[in-house]
Amino acid sequence: MEDRVEGNVLLSIVNKCVGLISKRHGVDIDIYSLPLDDPKVYDLIKTDTSSDVLGLESLRMHACVTMVEPNELRHLIALQSFLKPCMAQKFSEYYKNKEEPDNIEYYSDIEETILKESYGVLLYCEQAVDLIHQYSKIPIDISNTIVKYIRKNMGEELDI
């Protein structure tokens, strides 16, 4: 829930900035058409100047960015998940697997398909839902309910 609130706040800030740029400079920006793979953006993120960027400002995030050297949006999204206390211990596994993807051992093709984008590390609730659904063949909505129940009852102990 907290992540959704933060996400909504961030989107509100972005929308306000887009409106201010349009009003002050007469430039209309379509945030949905901005490239997500611009190397200049990732080079900027890897520098010290990114400490002023919302979501990248903490010392822990800066240390993670310095180590991982993100060059894709999915890397930044994964790094955000490591800011949660329950996920911090997964960072070293993610980093090692990103550096040596050929050494990742998956238990099955299902697991590889679902966890490949996060280098074999279960980072997101959606991945847990997909794993439950694929392995058990129960409907996706019931898989989602199971994950919600587990998160509610395990709280910070759950690593997703």
C-alpha cells in the first residue's frame, strides 16, 4: 500500500512538472513517449549528481547504483525494491547474479521464465503470484489472494 501512495505522489510531481514546463517554456512533453533506454540518462544516474533525483537520493540507493551500474529501467525498479528493509539482504544475490548471469541456477523452466528479468531473485509480488499459478495451475486471482494473505500474515518477514 505504501508503495502505491509513493508512486501516486511521484506521478503527481511529474505531472505538475510537465505542466510547469509547458506553462513557462511553451514545451509540451509527453512522458509516455520518452525513451526508457537513453544511455545519457543512465550515465547521469551513475554520477554523484543523481543524489538530487527523487528515489535515488538516499546513501544506500547511491551505493546500490554505484555497484550495479544500471543501464535499463528494470535495474532501477529492482534497486528500488532493495530499499525495503525486508529486501536488503537480497541485494548481494541480485548483484552477484547480474554480474554472472550464466551461474544462475533455476529449478525449472517455469522459474527461469518468471525470475530471469530479476536475475533469479524473487523481488516482486507479481512473480510470486505467477510462480504459484504456474506450479499449481490454480487460477491467477486465487494465486494473488494467496500472496496477499501471506504478505498480510508475515508482514516484513516476507521477502517480496
